[in-house]
Amino acid sequence: MQVTFWGTRGSIAKPGEPTARYGGNTSCIAMRTGAGTQLVIDCGTGAHGLGQTLLAEGIKRGHLFIGHAHWDHIQGMPFFAPLFVPGQEWDVYGPTGLGGSIRNTLAGQMESTYFPVSLEQLGATIRYHDLGETRFQIDDVTITTRYLNHPALALAYKIEADGGGVVYACDHEPHVREAANGTAELTGQDAQHAAFISGADLLIHDTQYTAAEYPNKVNWGHSTYEYAMLVARTAGVGMLAFTHHDPLRTDDQIDALLASARETMLAAGSRIELFAASEGLTIPLASTDGAGAAAPPLVAPPVREVRNALQRALFGMTDPGLSALFFEAAATSGIDPLFVADSADARELIHGQHVSLAVVEHDPGNLDALAVARMVATANGASRVPVLAVADREVPGGEAAGISEWLIRPFSSTYASAKMQAWLLRGKSRWKKAPLPVDEGKRLATLHSLELLDTPPEPRFDRITDLARRIFDVPVSLITLIDQDRQWLKSCVGIDPIEAPRETSFCAHVVFERKPMVVSDTLTDDRFAENPLVTAMPRVRFYAGAPLILSDGECVGSLCLIDTRPRHLDASNLSVLEGLRDLVVAEIERAA
Ligand SMILES: [Zn+2]
Ligand SMILES: [Zn+2]
């Protein structure tokens, strides 16, 4: 087994000349066993370089352990290249925190406010495992975990393979304040911390502070190097690596601190090999030869104890088409689906199984979504489980019954999947499809009578969109027609023509509202922030549309402006857009 340091800095990345030797990247280490099992512990900024190297080496399978979810331990994850590559397979492990599963915690830092790609969009096959204090086996490696003393729920990992053992303990503060000096004997939880580490060949320990600095850093969640040395001696390890170096600590200061630490160790008659972790350093660990005690034998046959973080959802529905749609949506969302077709089965399941979400077709003869929502609320008490009701229109009393959101038919499995993921992650989706106008039947009849759908581009329309684009200095202008379930572009400048589903259409909102709509920044608008046209190409950031209302009163589409930057339109700009819109309507009616 070998261990390589990719990030050794604590708290924040600190590149530059004073930190060049020990490294400026935050926590990340890689381990590989003789049989080739690839492990990564922590995913600070050091993970960027590691990811590139693993790809270059052709590694396709790995296990990523997160000690805790403070930024300096996860910030490299969105830049860890293997996770983006289809065909890669990674298992991610971390402590279950107050914010729920490790998956949800990691998804948080990839929400669109912070990062352009969401966790769901990563190309690799990724499985998430929530850990507590446990012991389990992965191929040729045994992993044991123990909680550390830190403001966030943090785990130490003991990794045993090839006859050797490594413990990674970041971030951790002495349980007893006096222990920070490294002079008193360890007691209580500090002694247990050492007992957990006992027998490791290599201990990689948080040593952010010195005993002299510690009185001003109490409760910050970190160790002194003096404490780490005492723990190492008590545990009888072979080697101790100082890591999680304070961002203010220069290389020269680390050298000095290390020299003094070595003197202390010699004076104490200890033969523990001390070093400070530095980026790029690789430590080969031969099988145990007595430098450290042999790893304790497993007490029982190794059991894979990790709980797969798949979320289970109840799907109550009678319509086979709807079931098929949600079957697909559940598969893409990593949801384990449990289908029932009547209230009795729903009741039995709700009381017998823990579900994270329920989706119920409101079909009063067989399934009453309101009644099911009440059952779910009764069964789950204070821990509210979201209930999504599927119907052709909203039914009064839904909110009181506990229905979280109505999904109004028709919609695609992509829409269903986005809604379910949003509710599972944080209870609110930021993508709303436009409601159907009350005159929808008549509106469609008017649209179809125009015979404009699926006709070739015409200069008389393209002239107007081109003009709009120049006047407003936007990259894209469109004339859209909102058909039954699609948005079709009669004119399109600045972008390749794309036919979009109606549920993603901004212009469908304009058609419903029958008045101009300006969205200055889609990312701050709850109707659009998670619309696929915003989160993926063409990455709409600004939208302004004016409705195409014909002389018979029907609204068939919109003349719109799109930009990939946020912008504002004032009232006089808007009246210019409406003037251009009038030209479009005149052209449409001329043809009709
Ligand atoms: Zn940290
Ligand atoms: Zn921390």
C-alpha cells in the first residue's frame, strides 16, 4: 500500500512562495493497495491534480472518503475530473450530518449559485454511502471509522490493507484542554482516540496549531502538534505525519516546528518517525514488520455495512403510462420506486416502510391523493415527507391535506425527475412550467389555422428578429409559436433552431399571462432557475418576451429576446419590443 499527499493545507488553499515546499492545496490524500484498490481521502483543492493524474493513469474505479464537509475537505470535488467521465465508477463515503446524507451535503456546494454543474449531471457512476462509527470491507481493504472532536460531524478513517494500517484524523481537537500541551497522560475520550489509532504504521493527524497558539484557538476544532505526538506515542504508531498546516504557517516555520518536535520525541525515548506532510510526497508502506503492532484481527467475517444512499419513494398510480413515466424518472434520479395502485396498499406501505417521498395520482375512484397525503403525514409526524400529487388540475384542500406540490399533466419524465430531486434535496423546485391558458382549445385552433407551424424560415419574419437583436444588442431573438406540447420557432437569429418541450418554454408563460414578461436574471427567478434551458445550453440568463395576440384575441406565441448575461429592460425599451411585436402580428395576419 502506498500513500500520496495531494493537499496538506488546512482551512483555505494558500499557494505562494512561503508555502511552496509543503504545499498550498487543501486536504486530499490518495492511497493504493498492492492489488490496485484506489482510495482517496478528503477532496480539498489537492483533488484537482490527483484527478488529472488518475485519468492519465487510466484508473476507472475508486473509493472517495470524506472526513467531514467543511470546505477545505470538499472544495476540490467539483474539480475532481474522474467524476465527470462516463465509464468511471466511484463510491463516495462520508458522515451523515445534520443536513442529511453526504450526497445532499455535497450537492449543496454544487447548487447553481455556487457551481455550474449539478451533482446529477456528473458523468461517472457514483454511489453514496452514509457512515457512522463502523467497520467494513472493500475488496482487499478494511475500513474502520471513529468520530472526531470537531464543530462539524467528522470521521477518522483507519485503512488496513496489505498487512499495514494508516489512520487519517482531520479535523480534531483534544477533548480535554490540558491534553493540547502534549505533556499530561491522555484520559477519557482522548485515550480512546489513541486506542482507535493504536497499531497504525502511519498516523496522518491534524496539527494546525502549536501548544503556545492553542489558548486562543479553543473550540476551533483543531489539534496542536504536541497533542498529535502524545497520541502517536500512546497509540504506538510507526510514523506520524503532521498535516492540515495552518494557512499562516510558512515552510520555514514548519521546518522549525518539526525540528523541535523531533527533539522532544528523542528526549522522550520514542523512535516514531516524524515528518510534515508535503504535496507530492509518497510513503510506501511495506507489510507490517514490527514497527507498529499488527492490525487487530477482524472479530467477525468482514461485512459490507455501508447503507446505500438510494432514496425510497412511494408511487401511487393507476395509469400505466404515468407509472412508466415515473419508473423512468425514478431510475434517472437514483430513487428506489415502490408502486401501489390503491389506498389499502398505500396505507400498508406507508406504515411498513420508510419512504422519503410520495407521488400520488389523484384518481378519486381508486386513489385519493389528499387522503394519501394525510396518511403520510400521520405516519411520519414531525419529519415531513413531501407528497406530490399528479392531476389534470389542482383540487381544493391540497395544502391542508399536506400536498407539497401539484404536478399538472402533461409533463415529461425529465420534469418529474427534476421535481422529485428538488423535493428530496431541499423541498423546493425552481422550475415551473406555464399553466395552460383557459382558452387553450380555441387558441390551438387559431394557431393551427395559420398554417405556419413547420414551415421554412421567411425573410419577412427574420428581418424583424434581426432588427430586435440589433436594437437590444442581445445574441438571440426568436418568434415562437406555442403548440400543444412544444415550442416551435418561426424565426430564429443568433442560435441554431431548436424545438423545445412546452414545459421548458419561457414564451409559454408569456402566452399564459398575455402580457410582456421580463426575466432580468433567470438564476434569481424561482420559475426558471432550474429550467433545463437555463442549467444547460443555451444557458438563458435574460429573457424578455411580448405576446403575439391576434385580432381574434388568441395568443399564439411570443417575440422574444434572449441573452446569456443578466440585463434590465426599462419601460421605453419594452415599448420598442412591443412595437416590433406589432410588426410580427401584422405579418402573421397578412398571411392568414
Ligand atoms: Zn479542515
Ligand atoms: Zn473542519
